[in-house]
Amino acid sequence: MRKPEDNSSHHKTPPKKTLDRVISQAGLGSRSEARGWIGAGRVTVNGKTVQTPDVWVDPERDRVSVDGRPLQAASKQYLLLYKPKGYLTTYKDPEGRRTIYDLLENVSERVFPVGRLDQDTTGLLILTNDGEFGDYVTSPESKVPKTYLVKSSQRLSGEQLDQLCNGVVLADGPTRPAIVNRVRDSEKYTFFEITITEGRNRQVRRMVEALGAKVLKLVRTRIGPIGMKDLEIGKYRTLTPEELASLRKPSRSSRNGRRDGPPHASRNGTSERAANTSRRRGHNG
Ligand code: URA
């Protein structure tokens, strides 16, 4: 499998990395687990025990071992899972609840989720053992857009959707501008799509709560340009090299906006503005 674009390939000497990152990127576990092993004296660099996770190492020259076993470059895995409701995005649950790992079969490397979905959220979740790639996709600086389909507990007005679009103030600060499309209203509920470029804890639920409503259903339908296609719920597939490359491309949809109507219709600025204006004048506004 081809690796995603390696931004460091133009460096003559590979950049140094912190010890915890090097261990995590070898696919052994998360960075916090690595920090625990380092603190416990289980890690050596060039034969010497090192107990500081922030120490810089050169992954190509320095010999790093955990419990006496040298790190080996794990083969990189990039999976796309359609997470069902009721599964936790953790490795193990002390209460014995189902986790996403119960859905994985024959995955030879230890993969970890790129970001999190709440237990009741369904939809797309990437799993990988490539820490650098995972960091890129989750970093707010990368602005990789994530799209959610939301069912709210009440009908939302045009002004309320505009608030989501322009940003609402949460306990951890204001949200970035988002793209919001009303999909349809039923007698009691509004169904809408929201695309955000951050991934804060329970962000969409908290944004809707800031409007005085609740999220009844939440589905992540898209990560960057990658949609659900024919992926069945509870199943996963390998991401293609083209999909990996597309996630690395700067996003074209980081500008905010709101549109009413079914998703995936044309997105030109004029009709978006017209839709907003007409909605504000209409019975929902
Ligand atoms: N936002 C949420 O509120 N929950 C999720 O699971 C994902 C995004």
C-alpha cells in the first residue's frame, strides 16, 4: 500500500521527533501509553534507559527499544469504519461495553481511531496506526472538514441555523464558521447537515444545545471528500491511496455558508444567499 504524501521527504536529514511520538508511530500504542512506558523505565534509546518522553530522537539512526525489543516500522493501515450506534471509540471499556474494536477482524496492526465519535453517534471513522496522518486529520490547523447529518429535537428557524453557521459560543470558546444545509423539516423536527473543521468533544451536540435544542440523531456522513458510498453499517474497508492523498489536500469548503434544501445540490454563493434571504423571510425565519 502506498503511503500518504510524506511532507518531510524533501528534508535531507529526517526531522527528529519526540520519543513518545516515535513509539506511537511505530504502531505500538497511543502517545499517552508510550509516555507511561517511558516513565516506567521500559524504554531504551541506544541502549540507555530514557524516562523523559519529550527527548528528541532520530527515528532513522537512534535504536529505540521497548521492553528490550527494538521498534520495527509497522506496515501502515488506513481503515474506514461505518460505526454503528452503541459502540465506544475506546480500546477497552472498564464496564465491558462494546467498542469499535469488536467490529475489527483480521487487522494485524494495532490501529487507533482518528478523532472520536460519541457512543450514540453513527457514521464514518478512520482507524490507522500512522500517528502523523492521524494528527494531521484531527488537527484544527489542517481544517479537514467533517460533515454530519443531524436530527434536532425541535424545528429550527433560519436564524438558528445561521447561528450555527456563523459560530456559537461554547464553554471552550466560540466555534469556527460552519457550512449548514437544511435538509428538510418534519412537523416536529429539523434535519440538517453541518460541516465543521474542528473536532472538539461532543461539538455538534453542544452547538445544537447552545440553540436550546437537542440532537436526537447524529451521523458523520463525510470526512473531507470521503463519503459513505456502499459501506455497510458495522463494516470497514481500506482507504485507497487516492483517498489518502485527497485528505491531505487543502480543503475547499472551509468557507461558511447556509443553504436550505436537499444536500448535494449546487453550491454557488448567489443561490446560497438567496436561500438564506428567502428562508429568513419565510415562515421558519
Ligand atoms: N460531534 C458530536 O457532538 N458528537 C460526535 O460524535 C461527533 C461530533
